[in-house]
Amino acid sequence: MGKVLSLIIGTAVAVIGVVLLVIWWSDFAIVLKGSVPVMLIFGGVIAVIAGLSELKDEMAAKENK
């Protein structure tokens, strides 16, 4: 019974989410416009940190040879 109940609840929540997305589309678009640049900035910073870490590891490996 738990699996069927979770399926029913999951379907209901998904349908409610789609309905609310349609109703609140303009608000969702505003939030999306505000959050995408922030996510891109954080993603870029993480990529730079990962690249610097990789370069640091490569230089350390060359020193140990």
C-alpha cells in the first residue's frame, strides 16, 4: 500500500506544481532571471578553483619526478 500511496501523492504534487507554475509564470521568470547569473558566477568560480587545483597538483607532480 505504501508504494501506491507514494505514487498517488507524487502524481498529485507534480500536477499541483505544473498548475502553480502556469499560474505564477511571471513570478517564476523573475526568480529565474535573478538566479541564473548567480549560478553562473558560482559555477565559474568553482571551475577556476578546480583548474588552479589541477595545475597545482600537476606542478607538484613534476617537482617530485
